[in-house]
Amino acid sequence: MMANSPWNRAIIVTGGRLGEWAADIIAEDDYRIGADSGALFLAERGIRPHLALGDFDSIDERELALVRAMSDETLGFDPVDKDWTDTELAVREAIDRGYRRILIVGGLGSRFDHSLANVHLLALAASEGCEARLRDEHNEIGLLTGPSSQALEADDSFPVVSLLPLTPEASGITLDGFVYPLNDATLRIGMSLGVSNELAGRSGTIRLGEGRLLVIRSRD
């Protein structure tokens, strides 16, 4: 995070599946980035983006005028002459501005290609020393890079915990405090062994030796 910044994390609202739940999780001390129609989502609810960016090809001129009027700063990009999605542009901008905690809201939706690309953005953030998560109404997705560990507290909103490798294999996986424990296990792409676990009590720990592991907390 930038020195002397009043904001705790960067929250990116992008144009996937959104609802009032998304507005409810925005904290007062979040640095708010609206990507494309995500900026419109914020503006229409009277939530002022600190930064709006994208090619804005999914909103009309009237809506774009509202976004510009409501935003502290606007960055426009040519919809043809760009290499990255609006969500990736937002993640890169958050990293460049010094934020080390990033929450992406609206990054999952009906376009599976965009959803999967946004999951991969967690690896981009990790490679820059940042912790990024994806969140929608039913899922929260984070990334663990080995060697490391993560403590989990029980959350009734997301009781199911699934682990999927984001590298060809993730090894040295030990789960303590889970209904289905693991000890020095290896998960490989194509294996479903890590799907649909739960905490046995109020807390648990995931330990990872090598590789990258998606930690997906969800509910039906």
C-alpha cells in the first residue's frame, strides 16, 4: 500500500455477476476501482470510484457521462488496441499504485473465459508480492503459493473449502482441523481429491510445500 494512504486495500468492481451483496462488502477504507460496467454499478448506487478504467464498450454515452462525473479519476482505453482485459488492467493499476491487498468483485459470471482468466489474475498478483482474492455471492477464491500456510476461521457464509492446484502439481499439502485431513499430499491438475471439504471445528490450517493452490470457499 502506498505510504500515507488512507486506504486499506484496493477493491476492483468489474462487469461480471453483481448484486446488492457486492455494494455491501465495500468498506469505507477501500480504494475503489471500477472496471468498465463495474464503474457504472458503483456510480448508480452513489458509491464514488476513486478510479474508473476500461474501454467502456459495455455502457452507453449517458452511462459513461455518469461514470466520469462520479469518479475521481478516469482512464480510458481503446477497445481494439489493448492486450489485456479491463479486469487485468485494473489489477495491474492497483499493483502499480502500491496496493498489496486486492479484492476483485464481479470477476465471475456467465463468460467462463473471463472467469477463468480472472482466476489466473490471482497468480499475476502473487508474482508481484500481492494477495488477491475473487469474491461473488457464493464463492471466495484465494491463492496459496508454497512454501506457506494459511489459517482459516469458520465462516457460515462459505462453509465448503475446496483446494485445486493452479500449477501442474501442488505438493506437501497438510490439512489440520478439517473433516477430511491430508498429510503431505500432492494434488495434480485433473484430480478432484481436494473438492468439497469442511472445517471440523471453528478453525483449521492449510500447509503447502511447493506449487500454487487455489483455496475456494463456497456455498450452494
